[in-house]
Amino acid sequence: MAQTNTTITAQKTKTHWSQSIHSLEVTGKIAAYVIISLGALLMIFPFVWMLSTSFKTYGQVFAWPPVWFPQPLQWKNYPEALTILPFHTYFKNTATIVLCNVLGATLSSALVGYAFARMRARGKNIWFLILLSSMMLPHQVTLIPHYVIYRLLGWVDTLRPLIIPTFLGGGAFNVFLMRQFFLTLPGELEDAAYIDGCNAFGIWSRIMLPLAKPALGTIAIFTFMSSWNDFFYPLIYLHSPQNRTMALALRFFQSQYGTDTHLLMAASVTMLIPMMVVFFSAQKIFVKG
Amino acid sequence: MAFHKSNRNSLARQEERLFYLFISPWLLGFLVLTCLSMAASLYWSFTEYDMLTSPKWIGLENYQSAFSGFDSRLFWQALKVTLIYTFSSVPLQLVGGFLVAILMNQQIKGINVFRTIYYLPSITAGVATAMLWLFIFNPQFGILNWLLAQVGIEGPAWLASRKWALPALIMMSMWGFGGPMVIYLAGLQGIPQHLYEAAKIDGANAFKQFLYVTIPQMTPIIFFNLVMSIIGTFQVFTSAFVMTAGGPVNATLFYVLYLYREAFQSFRMGYASALAWVLFIIIMIFTGIQVKLSGKWVYYEGIR
């Protein structure tokens, strides 16, 4: 009797335990949810503030307390901001650089990465080690010689110094990424193509490139982001107003019309929109690693 | 037999030629844009060079000038600013990124939307967001000081203040912890589930699982983030150039900003090359120390 009693109590405590663990998990999840949501608000708040400001009148920008939702929205800020300076020219320059960089980085890193993944050659491992260690090199070490070289070639104040180097390997990290990707593909693919009389370049361009779409896409997106946003190299190489990129122009806009905060924010939002579009259309790649 | 062998040799040689043909774009870039350029930069660091006249050999003078001579005041200031930034921003970003990654690793509805939101600031960081923060930090009209005023705090002048300009930039850098976060997240998802199950069987509670499974499994990724973040913070430029121009009174004179000014505004290419090599050596030393220390705390599968 006494024994059954203890078993019952034991069972009771057990169910009690699992219940409390369960409720603990639920409270944990709710707490996590609350914290994540608050954090997300904090992260997104500056963007919202930027957007709101871009639709204000000059006077509303300096209102105290702040105007959160300007009524009516000043849509005209956008055409005004984008025509004070010839932003269409800057957009054209930026788009040229970005598209060339995406093309150069994907193609050349795929070519080099394929060779490192699939071909046998003496010295390959040493070259690969050199490639990896070149990732650690701060760009500043080669910055001045690059400037001198491009100056000798007459490339300073043209878009060329910002475009041509990406065709030379497309960045060590991208090569590494492509190599890792090609290593995962089965070798039978190439063997079959060799037997069918395909040469190495044909195999690379007709069989390997189409298979590498996910890796190429990742590289394309990251290249897009970094070259769209690049400020340092355009600042160094582009001097004439008609050669400016969007990033440079935004900085120039600020130094000229910095007090027109509503217009500055409109121009900044415009600069962010293409990045946001690319980011959201590709978020699966980012978020899932 | 002999024929067969030579045939195989020629095939191997052919493949070797193909290999070098395929890597030739990178090889060309590496030889000219990396090797030759590094040699040139090293040579120029011992010269006085303004790009108009040919470089004049002056031995160690550039380095002496930086460490203890004419340029030492700005050099040490730039180094100090950069180190303060690195040692505040990197730990904040790495710890913040790690904690948020753990929250984000749960199976919650709509978690992908949250991950995207947290990652967004780090990927859009550039001139446009610098403009935004410039406005947020505005002492009179900025939203930050308005928020502080709501809780009865009179906010400082932020970017216009010698004391608060650098902390403001550090605060701003926190907004970008989504970068390390996604890398952690990828790592967390790669931890094999059976390790947690084994720990549960051994009676480990959630905290102990975190301590004895999650953290050891994540050390290689923490290490990677640490190395990359430090290299990154040493090269901060855009935010300082756009938002403070190094001021007030050099309070935010980041190292690369200083280098940029010496090279492209004063055209002291020789001195700037010396600055670049000092930066390179500092980064090498930091990375070396971290690699050395990593043996003590980074856990690699199968080694221990």
C-alpha cells in the first residue's frame, strides 16, 4: 500500500515535471519572440526614419517633437533630389561598373576555381596556398602601386581601374568558393564529356557553368552589393563630375546641399532601393547560409 | 610500354598546361597587381615619392618620422583611434551576433523574416546609411537626442564632440552585427543533432548543452569571425570620411583615412607606402597571435 502510494506520487511528480518543462519551453519561446521582435524594430527603425524624412517638407525635418508620418507625403522630393545633380549619369556609370564587375567576378572565379578543383598539375597546391593567404592581404598595401600603374596606363579618371581588375581572378575568396563548389560535383560528368570529344573549355562552359548556378548566383549578389556600395576606389580613381558613381555623387550632394536633409534622404533611399531589391529577391541564399 | 608511359606523360603535361591556362587570369593579376605591387610599395616606403619626380631613397626616414619624428603625433593618434574602435566594436559585434544567432536558430514562425531584417543593415552599410546616421546623430534635430530627451537625458553633440564622436561610430557599427550573425547561424545549423541527444541522455540541461556542445562546436566559427572582423575594423574608411572627416580635432582619424590623406591629398606616396606596410605588419601580428592562441580554445573535430 505504502509502496503504491509512493509510485503514484512519483508518477505525479513526473507528469508535473514534464508539464513544467513544457510550460518553461513555451515561456522561453514567447520570451525569445518578444526579444527578437523588439530587436527587429530597433534594426529597422533607422530605415523607417530615413524613409519618413525623405517625404517631409524642409520645415518638418526640423520639427520638435519629430513628425513621424508626414501628411501629405512630399513625393516631389524624389524628382527634385535626383535632378539637382545629373543622377542619371551617375546611375549609368554605377550600373556599368556593377554589371562588368558581376560578369568579371563570376566568370573568372569560375574559371580559376574550376582549374583548382578539377585539374592535376605540379605546383597546384602551392598556388592554392598562395591564393588563400592573399585573402589576408590588406588592400592598402597595393593601393599606391595600383594607382601609379593605372596612372601610367592613362586609366585614372576612367571607369577602367574599377572594372578590369575583377576580370583577373575575381577575388581570392570567390575563387575559393567556386573551387569548393566544383569539388562537390561528381567526376563522371567530365569523363562522359571527354569521351564525347568535348575539350576542356567546352566542358567548363557547357557543362560546369550551368551546374554552378547556385555558387555563381551567390558571387554575383555579393559582387553586386559591394561594387554598388563601393566608395573608396571610385573616390580615388574618378575625379571628373561626369564620371562619378552614385556613392560619390551622394557624398558630393551632401557637401553641397547638406542642409536639405529631406532631399539628401530621398537620394539616399534611392541609392538603397536597388540593394534592397536584390537583397530581398535573393534572401533565401543569405538566410540559409 | 614505353610508348604508353610517354603517352601518359604527355597527357599529364597537357592537363598541366590547361591548368595554367585556366588560372592565367588570376596568375597575371597576382603577379602584377599583388607581387609586383607589393615589391614597389615596399621599395617606395624607403623613398620620398610624389609621383611627379622619381622616388628618392631616404632609408628608414619614413618609418622614423611615423614612430618618433615629425609625423608621430598623427600616426599614434590614428593608431589609437583605430585600436579603440577595434577593441570596442569587435567584441560587441561578436557577442551580440552570437547571442542573436542563438535566438534566431529556433524554430519560430516567420523566423526567416527576422533573419532578413537583422542582416539588412550590415549588407547595406555604405555612404547612404552614413548619411542616415549623420542625421540621427544631429545634436539639435536628430532622433537620438530626441529619444534621450524623452527620458530626461540631454544628449551630447555626438559627432561634433571630441569625446563622443568615436563612441558614436562604435554605436553605429553595432547596427551591422548581422554580418557575423549569419555566419554563426550557418555554423549553428551545422552542429550535428546527435551531440545534443547524447548530452540529453547524459542528463545535461539546456544551459549545460549550450556550454558543452554549442560553444565548443562553434569555436572555429567564432575564431573565423574574430580574425575577419579585426581585419575589417582596421580598414574602416567610409563612415569616418563621410561623417566626421576624421574630426573633431582628429578624434576619429582612422588609420586608413590618415593613409588616404597622406597619399592622395598630400601626395606623400613614399610615406603612405610606409604606413601601408605598418598596417600590414600590425594585421599580420594580430592574426598570428590569434592563430597561436586558437590552439588553446578552438576545437577542431578529430584533433582532440
